Amino acid sequence: MKSLFAADIRDNQLVDSMFLVAAKTHGVTKTGNSYLTIKLIDKSGEIEARVWERADELGRGFDKNDFVRVRGQGTLYQGKMQLRVQEVVRVDETKVAAEDFLPKSVYDPESMLEELQSILRTMKNPHLLALAEACFADDELMRLLRQAPGAKTIHHPYLSGLLEHSLSLMKLIVKVVENYKGIDVDLLLMGGFLHDIGKVYEFTFDRAVDYTDAGQLLGHLVMEVEMVTRKIETIPEFPAELALLLKHLLVSHHGAYEFGSPKLPQTVEAVILHSLDDLDGKIQAIQNLPEKEPGSKWTAFHRAYGRSFYRNKMEAQ
Amino acid sequence: MKSLFAADIRDNQLVDSMFLVAAKTHGVTKTGNSYLTIKLIDKSGEIEARVWERADELGRGFDKNDFVRVRGQGTLYQGKMQLRVQEVVRVDETKVAAEDFLPKSVYDPESMLEELQSILRTMKNPHLLALAEACFADDELMRLLRQAPGAKTIHHPYLSGLLEHSLSLMKLIVKVVENYKGIDVDLLLMGGFLHDIGKVYEFTFDRAVDYTDAGQLLGHLVMEVEMVTRKIETIPEFPAELALLLKHLLVSHHGAYEFGSPKLPQTVEAVILHSLDDLDGKIQAIQNLPEKEPGSKWTAFHRAYGRSFYRNKMEAQ
Amino acid sequence: MKSLFAADIRDNQLVDSMFLVAAKTHGVTKTGNSYLTIKLIDKSGEIEARVWERADELGRGFDKNDFVRVRGQGTLYQGKMQLRVQEVVRVDETKVAAEDFLPKSVYDPESMLEELQSILRTMKNPHLLALAEACFADDELMRLLRQAPGAKTIHHPYLSGLLEHSLSLMKLIVKVVENYKGIDVDLLLMGGFLHDIGKVYEFTFDRAVDYTDAGQLLGHLVMEVEMVTRKIETIPEFPAELALLLKHLLVSHHGAYEFGSPKLPQTVEAVILHSLDDLDGKIQAIQNLPEKEPGSKWTAFHRAYGRSFYRNKMEAQ
Amino acid sequence: MKSLFAADIRDNQLVDSMFLVAAKTHGVTKTGNSYLTIKLIDKSGEIEARVWERADELGRGFDKNDFVRVRGQGTLYQGKMQLRVQEVVRVDETKVAAEDFLPKSVYDPESMLEELQSILRTMKNPHLLALAEACFADDELMRLLRQAPGAKTIHHPYLSGLLEHSLSLMKLIVKVVENYKGIDVDLLLMGGFLHDIGKVYEFTFDRAVDYTDAGQLLGHLVMEVEMVTRKIETIPEFPAELALLLKHLLVSHHGAYEFGSPKLPQTVEAVILHSLDDLDGKIQAIQNLPEKEPGSKWTAFHRAYGRSFYRNKMEAQ
Amino acid sequence: MKSLFAADIRDNQLVDSMFLVAAKTHGVTKTGNSYLTIKLIDKSGEIEARVWERADELGRGFDKNDFVRVRGQGTLYQGKMQLRVQEVVRVDETKVAAEDFLPKSVYDPESMLEELQSILRTMKNPHLLALAEACFADDELMRLLRQAPGAKTIHHPYLSGLLEHSLSLMKLIVKVVENYKGIDVDLLLMGGFLHDIGKVYEFTFDRAVDYTDAGQLLGHLVMEVEMVTRKIETIPEFPAELALLLKHLLVSHHGAYEFGSPKLPQTVEAVILHSLDDLDGKIQAIQNLPEKEPGSKWTAFHRAYGRSFYRNKMEAQ
Amino acid sequence: MKSLFAADIRDNQLVDSMFLVAAKTHGVTKTGNSYLTIKLIDKSGEIEARVWERADELGRGFDKNDFVRVRGQGTLYQGKMQLRVQEVVRVDETKVAAEDFLPKSVYDPESMLEELQSILRTMKNPHLLALAEACFADDELMRLLRQAPGAKTIHHPYLSGLLEHSLSLMKLIVKVVENYKGIDVDLLLMGGFLHDIGKVYEFTFDRAVDYTDAGQLLGHLVMEVEMVTRKIETIPEFPAELALLLKHLLVSHHGAYEFGSPKLPQTVEAVILHSLDDLDGKIQAIQNLPEKEPGSKWTAFHRAYGRSFYRNKMEAQ
């Protein structure tokens, strides 16, 4: 773990810490001297850094997207904190703890994965159970699932976010189906488990969360249908209709064409999966919004939802 | 209870039963004789009836929207069942069982009301508890709540439908909030109880479900805000902010401007109420859709949702 | 080939021909006699038929979706032609020529397939060429491609319609790319060939064109991605990026989310494919529209395009 | 009245005037000295101020949203006027003239209110007349109506704006109804008077115009229905249908769901009220738009209307 | 004027009157006899007629869109009035009064035209006055303006409807501008006069109202710009900017792209013209809607506005 | 041709070149001295310039929109290049080469115009041929067509852009019609030639591309209909229907109401013209997009299309 994060640097403070280089630009001063402007990031945020001495020499030693060790001093400039750099050298990725550079879920991924597996192992449908076990047995998939974020957006791109959301959704499904008859709970649970599983390939998340080319050009819905198809082929006598119903949950879970679902939900389970997926995401997003200003009952404006939210402070009583 | 319903009349069967007159038209035959065409309805559906003899005399005795006792005989005409009438006389509304003319919930309204009250009596918030008790003490309101339908549309206009939906939603709320922290469950339960309560005045439902003028011109959202405001005025020291949060649940529960909510949901409770209200309605609607054709896995087309639904027959296993 | 089609039957004409049973209903006359109402269809349209004699006996011998041989006589009833049936017996599907029951393209499927293959064999990209040959070598796929219709809608559901449209689109691509530099013509040609290939499984078209369950729940975009993935797996060293670009053409070819594309076109080839696919469909649809009324310069109203079209009669000069 | 406004401060000018503190931030200079950045506003606009000396001591004496008396000197910095502060002390609200901090209508509120009352007193409907008098007799309501702004937006938030708009709309109604028969002019006039009256509680406007929590969560439509309902309860024998028609004018006056009306206009009066309300607002907004650049015939771009407007200079001739 | 209209024909009544043939179809009875089915219309509505005798002979004598003199007898058939025809012969158009076949305005076109002219002659702008006089001097244009309908739709296609609407709009403009300063009233009045003038060529209205090909392919906005351009060319020294502003009123008067205006209103006059044009049309449409059913306070459903309207019966007091 | 462009000025470089003045503002320094801030542009972009000495004297000699000769020195200020001006004097427009101030097509306008004419001279329709020749004979029109840009937007406002696009579209039309029967190619070619011809009057493009008042208030669709109408009037016996069909191509070529077409395409030629016009524009726009960042396969984000594009680098092989 890093000893000092970007957001904690103070005026005049001496700094010696690791960062990820998000941008690197060369400049020339009026007097003709070369200098570097670097954007350094870690999970706490970002800081602008300037190299005024040995800029050409130091600049040759690293590039954008490298991890670097930086020594220098904090400096307030026009009301913003800057870093005046004395030394900057590239360090190998293996020397770096990923958690220092990407925020992560407050929950332990191992515990979440265990809980997710124990819920799925309660399923009575032998075919879906076999499919779940085939997924659990795929070490690479499980490794990625422990780590993958839930989304790219600046606001919730945290490691294990995909797992946290999938587990929360599955627990919600268990409760909601108690209120109704005639719902195929096993199918719904597998939908909760797999509906976003394609995100493990839609994103890169070793340094910062970003879309892969395949993620951008095909999307996680299409990618996870291919993934599930392959897993099902390894299971003898998996019923064709069951495979169809499961894949339908995946392609329709965004609930509407304009959100990228090529098909509308056309089973009662698909309708429920979309609705609860949407609700679980919204509750987390609203509860994690910062305040509009300190002490305000109103949150900051949420772009995607097009509004601020009022916090009912009585709720904590 | 009626002995014979419109949908059960067979060719040549003798009929002596009560109906509601939905339409009455005079006609004249080629040969100059007067006759009556009447549309008779009860909760099973409708049947066309013809009065060929004493049409003028019998026609003077009743009007559209009257209950009538009809004697006659079933007759197949061009593939459709008709009723050839011998006698038709107006009967007083008090002689008629409303349940014969409007379908009703399969659940007993008394039991549902008791369960709804027992859930609300678990609330810890003394102000909301007092408000709930004030509603329970309003005999007229409780009488209407036992009867009111959930909607007007032809497909689900059944007595006690409002109560059935509100109760189901409240039970769903109880389950869903267990999955999250920091939700004001008492506020949400009152929202579940009151979100559609204005429908008791939005509709008439003594003979058939229809909009009142006030229902059409103001709508149940605005009407129930007025109703709740009056009830709150009877409760000493009801906190102003709590009243505001409760009324916000009512005005925003349709979730979007285009569905008639003048405000978007702006609290986490308002977001949850809208989402679960919508989901509970959809599950009931989908599960009650008739089949496309006998034996089909597909349901009839649902106009409002713009699709048919596929029935997962495995779900019943 | 049938000797007499539904649309050609005249008043009093004696009929002895094959039809597909689209609906069968039992009725009872006022006098208590059983009769059958049958809807008979072939590629020319439909005719209503009535069995007044031996209805129960004849009715037991066939069902909806069966092919039948019918003997009877044409009868004008209330301005519409009916068929009064003397004899109706089920015939085996193998005795029937599919072309009698589904309209088909005016072009020969063999010739169209040959032309399509010869265009694709001009490709220089060895990987795409290998993929094309793998498709040509799949006898089942080629058999379905020769037959599959282009769409289900009542207006153009004709056999070999898919092949006709794909070929026309590929020929259009060849011409259009001549006008621009830097377009990957081989990729575009494969996109033209494969963009609708999933329709061979999206529809059934042995008796009438209808959606399969998989077609309804997944759609041809998702199904053809799976199909192409499997074919690519059989070709050694197929470049991953090329596979990605090809699959992107498939998932984005409807051009917009609201038309069921989960991704927007994001390469210049995807933009061109969507645009020309749309244009080719529109030209055919407009040119095949019937006249509003005999002699009119205006066509019948086209529902999907929301307008009638004016025919420029000078164009033929 | 203030002697010097923010917009009038010049380079090097000595300043001694009252302002409202819109923001206050502490900073630290490179050399470790504390300083304050303050945003000061009055009705003319805003100016940034800096306290470089005794910053901690002076900063303790006032807070955001306080009125302050400031002494200092104007200073041009990077092309923008700044205020370099020597002294800043909190002053009590009672020492301050509200008109100095909020722009106000060019018309006198007393005269406007008198004209509004004299128009309403021409009504022939005794019930509506009684309702109007009940409103006039409510001193608190009249006090707020004299002051309330017409909107919050930065561009026209001026005191008495609500009164100015309501009066203009009522005068327009009087003229328009002369052109048609069968319009209930008294109902329309009351609609013009009351359609925005809820804004007196939707906004705070003692220091700057902002939404109240109730304004944000319920909106002026719902709030004014409650207000009117209470007033009507004080009037004996007010006809129920008349109350319904009046409240319908209020809930529907935004004219469309997407503008926050829970009901569409469903009477001819509601259609007229919405149309003229919209037109009166637009004419004022367009005529008050600044020029795109000095001398241009085009106005600045109007965000809400999505366009600039061309000024017909001939119109003044 | 006709002695008997289609809507007034009674059972067994003898008929001898003129009609317009809207449709003509030949049929053959079961017994092999030829007969004719004709749809006859006049301004009161339509009636179906049958020719059972001498059908071939009589049928040769007239065609669709001809005026005919018909002799026969009214007959009630399945609850609908029919006409059993003995004699039907084509009559020349010159023998027919157009007003019998198209409904017309309740106002006299001569008086309306005079009032319109006297309003325009109050204009102070000499160029616009000259343009108005140039239009008045165009006898063909004035002849068409006296007759042209305001729209094609089934509900208000009445002769002189264009003149009635234009005059009402101009009178409304005169009143509205009194409420504001700085509006160019002469420009607005000419906009009111000319905004729909292209409809005289957009429609045919000699027998029934229908679109011309040019009306369908170009529309009245574009056609009237051409017409006004030609008229302006005849007036010496007409200012270019004034011509531009006037034409802008025409192209923008539908107010939005989706209603066929290629430009949004970009002057205050264009905003006012669109708003009042829309309001005048709506008031007339609402006031002319039939009742939902006899005695109801609700009107029939208005398709374009998507609602029924509630009639405030107190308004007449 | 200029010796030095704005984008090429380096730190400390001496400058003596011509520019267009896009903005001019007077300022006063803290010490009371007058200075000028000027925005200078040429086709390479813009540079900010400051006049610190003799500001009042020099400032009187030129104005916004003047061409000026500037002498001074490049200066890096806060990372951006500025120009410190010693001398600035107005120069006459005639001394300036327009190509230095507006980017232009890479193709020679003379050659493009010749090719366009030779294509149109292949037309068989004598009326359209005569219309084309009438346009070619209009020297003023041809002069403007050689120069006019294709659009105003900052990204592709280059001289001769209109000609380049029209020619490319006509060549595309020639190829596409080979794939279909029954298309009126001559009509389509004239549509390709004239569909944007109104842009020669919609824009000014002598110094920078901007809308004229008429362009803003009427738009090129309406303006080119007027232009074509006048040209047609000079040709004897031009068929009315042909004129109508040609003008329909112009008014409908944006393809949808929301893009400013007052009529939808209603002929097969209008559908084709809109589709190919749109495609030709998109291909050019995509191919000219800059990279997201150096070396990236993704382009910069395209605002109007709402996405970035992926470049298939294999296409160049």
C-alpha cells in the first residue's frame, strides 16, 4: 500500500510515492528551456506535476500508462495543488499494488464469491446447477470475476464492483420471488449471476478502467451470450429451451432497445431481472452520491438521472 | 348470486336472469315493425338481445344503465349467441348483488384489509402510525378501499383490486428493504398504502368501472394529496418535513412526467416505491394474460407493453 | 403445381385442389346441425370454406396446419367468394409443392447462389475467402439460404427473398466502393453476405413464414454472430481483429438502437453496410407497392414508412 | 438604496458598500499566508473579492449568505475587475434594502395589484368573486404576491415578476375572449390570477431567488391546488363543479405532461389559459434578450427556445 | 339547392335527388344476376345504394366522381338505411350547386372578404398595403379565397373555411398586439392574411376536398412563398428585408420542424403568428366537437389532440 | 499566398503577415495604460495578439472583419502562443488571397465543374438538359458554385466544398442506378446537382463562412426552389409535372421533418437522393476525423453522430 496518495499532498510537503502516468506533454519556456507537464493518478484522484530540470533526460525514461516512482514537493499554484518533480523513474507493474490505483469494493471478494456460490448451490434445476459449477471450475473466469469493476464511469469504477452488484441482485431476487407464485427462481438466479458477466472482457481494469475494442464494438451482452454458449456445450443434455430462456435473460436485461438490448424482456423472469437490476444499481448510486455542499440535504446533481436527490435525514433515526 | 351468466348461455336455452343494460337502440323492420336491440352485460361479459314483440311497451320500462330482469331464449345467429327476449323489466339496484356485475379479486377483502393493517401497525414512527390509524378510523374510506378496483381498463377492472395491489406492494417493500441499509421503511410502507388511494374517488364502480369527472380532470395523484393533507391536519404535531416526504411519494410515484407525475422521484424511497409499484403491476398483468391460442407458449399481445410473452412451462415443475 | 389457386375461384366453379388449413372452427346451426368453417390458404391468398354435410366425420380427418385436398364449389355470399365443401381429406406434406403455398422470388435461387459465390470468390483477403468457402461447403446452410424468405411481413414473405436481397446488396456494394478510397471491400462483401444469414433460423418457412421461438427471443443478429463464430473456429489463424470487425458489422447493421442493434455502426464499413441495406430494402418495397386505386399515380399507403409514394410515369420512357 | 453597485466598480475606485456573500473560501499562499476569496453579489451582478490581510480574523466575522459591509479598492486583474478588501463586517438583514439585492419589475407593485383587483372585481360569477375577495383579504398572501419573482432562472429573476406576468396575462385574456363566443371569462380570469400563485411558496426570494424544499419536491401546481382548496372551504356554497373546473386550470396549465402538468388541458378555458400563458412568457423573454453583439440584428442564443431571434428594426418606426 | 339530402332519407321514402358518386362496384348474385353497389355522397354524409335491375345498362351511363340524378326508395337493411335504385343518370357539373356537396361556413364569404380587406387597409406600411391591394386585384385569387376550405380532414372541410379562419386570426392579432409594445402589427396582419393562402392550390374543392399532387409533394408553405414572391415582384421598391421577414412568417408558421416548418419562428412576430394560429384552430375545433353521447358533458374523442373535452355548461349562463 | 500562417508561429519568431480580425477589445492595465486584445485568424486557425504600445492610435486604424497586415513577435504565454504586436494596419480586401483565409478543397474547382457538366450533358431528357444549360450559362451562379463551401461548421468549411460534394454524389448516383430498373436517372442527376445549390446564397464565404440573414430565416431548401423556379420559367414548354418532381427532390432531400424538410421523400428518386446524400456526407466526415490520440485506432468523438469510429487499419493493405 502506498504511503501517500495524490489527494493528500499538501503545500510544501515532500513526496516519494508511486503513481500511474495518465498524460505526458513536453513544453518549452519563454527562455527556451524544455519542461514536462505530467498528470499523475492513483485511486484517490489526480495531481498535475511539472518537471523543470533535466526534463528531456527524465522524460525519455517513462511514458503514458507507465507506473512511476516520483520524488518532489507539493506546491500551491493559483489555488490548486501541484507537484514540482525532482526525480521520476519507471517502475515495473509487478512492484505495484493494483488496489492503490483503482478503488475497490468495501466488501471482501473472497467472501462475496463464497456467498454467491452458496446461493447458486441451492438451485434444484440440475442443468443450471451443472452450468454454475462449470463456471466455478473456470479459474480464469473466477479470477476476473473477483476483480472486475461494475462500470467504467468515473463515479463507481471500483474493483470487485461487478461481483458486489451481482451478489446483491441475487439476494434481492431470493426475497422478491417469495412474494409471487410461478416464477422460475433458479433461472432468475442464473440470470442474476450471468447478466453482466461479459464485463470481465468488456473492460480492462489492470491500471484504470477502460473499454476494450471488443467491448466497444460488440458489448457485454453479445460477448456473454457467446461465453455462456461455450459453457453449455460442455454440459451433456442441457435442454435447448432452457438454454434459450437463459440467453434471452442476457440479451434483454437492459430492458429497452435504447439501452442496447436487441430484444425486449419477453418472459416474466426477464421482466423481473431487468427491473431489479435497474433498481439495485439506482439505490447504490443514490446512496453514494456526495452532498451538494457540506451540510445540505440535497445531493450533487446526477447526470444520468437528470436530478439531485433529497436525503431524508430522519431515516437514520 | 345470479343463476346464469351471459357467457354461459347456450343455443335454445331458456333464460331468466338479471343484467345491466349497456346500450338500448330502437329499430324498425322492413315491414314497419318496431324492435329493440339491447346490449346486456354482467361480470362474465356481454350478450346482444333483441325484443321483437311489444318492443315499444317494454322499451318504455327501462333505460341504459338500469338493472333489468330478462326472460327469453338463447339463439345462435351468424355464429354468435343472441338472446331473443320475451320479457324485460327494470329492477331496483338494491335487489342486485354488485359482485354479479363486476369481477372481483380472488382474495377476501376483509382478510386483505386486516393483513394490511397489521403490517402498518408494526411501524415505529409514531406520526405515521397515527396517520394510519386515522385512515383506519374513517369508515367511509375503509368501505371504499374494500371495494375499489385497481384500474379501469377492460382487462383487470375487478373489485378489491386496489386493495390487493396495495397489500402485495407493501409485502414486497418489507422484503426488499431487508437487502439495503438506510431506507426509511415506515415512510415506504405508508407510500405503498396511500400511493393509489385517490382511486377510490377517481373511479365509480357501483355498476361498471368508469372515471368520475374529478378523476378525469384532476387525477388520483392530486386527489390523494388533498385527502392526505386533510388527514394530517387532524394529527397534532405531525412534522412538516415528514408530511412533505410522504406527499412527494404520492406525486412522484408514476416515475416520469409522461406518465403523469408532476415531479420525478427525488428521494431513495420515492425511487424504490415507483420501481416496485411498476414491477408488481407488471407481474400480475403478465401472469393473467390469456394464451395466444389454446396450447401456445405465447400469450396474447399486450397493447401497453407492446409485446407477447413466452411462458416458461418448466417453471411449474 | 396446383391447377387452381384460392384467388382464382369463381362463382359456381367446381374445385378440386390442395390447400393449407389456416383455421378450423366447429359451429352449430339454429336447427342444431353441426358445420365446419375452415380458412384455406395458398400462395395466392385465402378463401373461407364451409362444410355443411358430414361435418363431424370430415372434421376428424384433418387439423389446423395440415395440407388438405378439397373438393367443392365456389359460391358468392354477401359479395365475398366462399367454398362450399363436399370432400376434404388430409394429404401428406411430401405430396405438396412448397412453392404452391408460399410465393417465391422471380429469380432462380440456383443462379442467384452462383452469382453470389462468384462475387465472393473475387475477394483478396485469404481469411475471409476461407470463411466464405466454409459457408459454401455447409450443405444445410446453403439449402436453407436458397429457400429462406427476407421477412415475415404479409407484404414480402417470399421464398428465396433473403438470397435475392443479399445478392442485390452485394452488387450494390461493389458499385458504391468504386466511388471512395480506403474502404475494405472484402469485409463489406462478407457483411453483405452474412448480415441477415441468421434469418434462416429466425423463421420457419416450410408452410407459411413465421417466427421460431429462438427467432423471437434472441433475433437473427445474435443468432448469426453465434453461427459465424462457429464457422471461424474451423479456420486456422483467422485474425482476431478481423473476426471482431466482421461481427461488428452484424450486430450494428440495423443502424440504431431502436431498430434492435445493440451497437451503433462504428466503422466506415458498418456505416456503409447499414445505409445500403436500408436503401436496397426501401427501393424494392416502394417499387412493389400496389397502386392506391387502378390508374392512380399514387401507391397504397405504406405503414412502416408512413406515407404513399408518387409514381413518376415518365421514368419508363 | 446602495450608493455603489458591483457592476459599476472601476479600476482603483474606493468602495464602501453592502453586498450579499455568495461564496467564501479560505486559501493559503505559496509563502504560507492565509487569504480569503469571496464572491459578492447585489442586483447588478457579482464581483470577486480578495482579503489578503487579517484574513483569519475578518473571516470569522461573517459567513456565506450574510449581508456584509465591505471597504476596499477596485483592481483590474487579468482583464476582470476584482475587489481588494481592507475591511468586511456582517450587517443585520434589517439594515438592508431587499431591492438592492434582487432586481425588480419596472412597474410599481402597488399599482399592479390595484389593477389586478379592479379587473377581478368586474367578474359576474358571485362564487369566483367571493374567492377573489378572500384572497385579497389574506394579507400575508398579498404581501408575498407583491414581491414574488416569476422564475428562478438567472436571466429574469426579478421581484414582482409573478405579479407583472399574472396581470399581463389577465389583460390579454380580456382581449382574446372578445373574439370568441361561449368562453367562461370569469373562470379564465381566476385561472390567470391563480395559475402561478403557488410560486410564492415555491421560491425563497428574501436574498436571492432559490427553490424551497417543498417547491422542489411538490412544485407550485400541487401547492396552489392545496392553497385554493383551503380558500374555497371558507366560502359557503361554492359549487363543487366550479371548484373542479378552477383546479383543473391549475393542474393543466403547463399544457403537456413533459412540462410537469399531471393532466392535459381538457376544457376550452384550460386550452386558452395554457396557450396565452406560454405566449406572454415568450414575448417578454424575446423582447428582453440582449443583442448577440453590439449593433447586431440578432439576439443572444436563447437556450430554452434553442435559437437566436432576429430583430425587426422597422417595427419601431 | 337539393330537396332531399342523404342523411334525411327514411325507410320507404321515395327519393329523386342529385348525388356525387364516391364508389361504384359491380357484383353478381348467387343466381348469376348482375347488380351495382354505389356509394352516394352529398354534404350531409353518404348512403349506400343498390341497383338490382338493368344494372349493366345503367352502370355504363356514369362513373366514379360523376354527379348523378337518382330515383329510388329508402330501405332499412340490417339497421342501416339503403337506397334501392330504379333510375340513375349522369348530370352535368354545371347543373349542380357546389354547396349541396360540400358543407360551407355559416358566414357569408362576401362579408368576410370585405371585413378582411377593410382591416388590411388600415395598415400604415405602404409596401405591405401595396402588396395587399395587388392580392385584392387578382380576381382568380379572390375567387379561390372565397371558396377554399381550411383543411381536408373529415371534420372541418367546409367551403370558405380558409377565409373564416384567416379573418378570425387577423381580428385576434389586432386585439393581442394592444397588450404589447414594439410589435410590427402590419407585418403580423399580412402574415395572418397570407399564412395559409397556398391552400387555394394545395386542395381541390370543386366536388370534395382532396390534395392536389403539388399540394402533396410541395405543400402550401412552399407554394405560398412562390406566390408571394411573384406578387412582390410587381411592386416597385418593395424592401428586400421586408420581403424576407414576410416570407419568414410563412415558412415558420407551423412552429416546429415536426409539423412541417423548415425553419423555427425567429422573430417575435413569427412566434406570435404561430401561437395565435394554433389557438384559433383549437378553439374552433373544440367548440365544434360533437358530444360523446347525447347529454354528456364530454365531447367525442379528438384524435389529433389525443383527448376528449369537458364542456363547462355554466359558461352559457 | 501568405508566407506565415497563424498555426505555424513559434516562440520568439518575428512575424510580418496578413490576417483577418475576428475580434478587437480595448483594455486598461492596472497602471492605467490602454492596450488592445485582438483575435487574428487565417485558414490555419487563430492566434491571440496584444498591442501594448500605441494601442489607441493603432486601434483607430482597423476594425473587426478587416484584413490587416501585422508585424510583431511570437510569445509563449501560459503554454499558449501569443503575438506581441508592434504594427498593425488595415489592408484592402483586393490585396488579399481568399484562399489564405478559408481552407479549400484538395480538388481543382475548374476540373470538378467540367466533370459535373460532362455528366449532366449525358442526360437524355431534353427539358432537364435545357435547364442544366441554363444554369451553366449563368456566370454569377457558376462563379459562386466554384467557391461555395459545403457547410458552415468549424470542421469542414472549405471553399469548393459544395461542388466537391455535389459531384461525388452525382457520380455515386450513376453507379447506384445501374443496380435497379425503373429509376429516372436524369431526374436524380439534376437532384444531385441542385439539392444544395441554395447554399451559394445561404452562406457568405468571402472572409469566413457564415449564414446570411436570408439563409437563417428561409434556408437553402426554400431559396433553391425559388431559384429553380426562375430558371424553369426561361425554358419553353418545360413540363409542369417534371418541374414538380424536381422541386420535390429539393424540398424533401433532408429526409425527415426534424432535419428541416417540409415534406418527406415521396418518390423513389427522392428516397434515393436523400439516402445517398446522407451517405456521401458521412463517409467524408468519418474519413476526415482526426485520431483520438496519436497512434490510436479510434477517432476523435463526432458530436453530430454521437460516437467515435474505429479505423480498420487492414483496409490499406
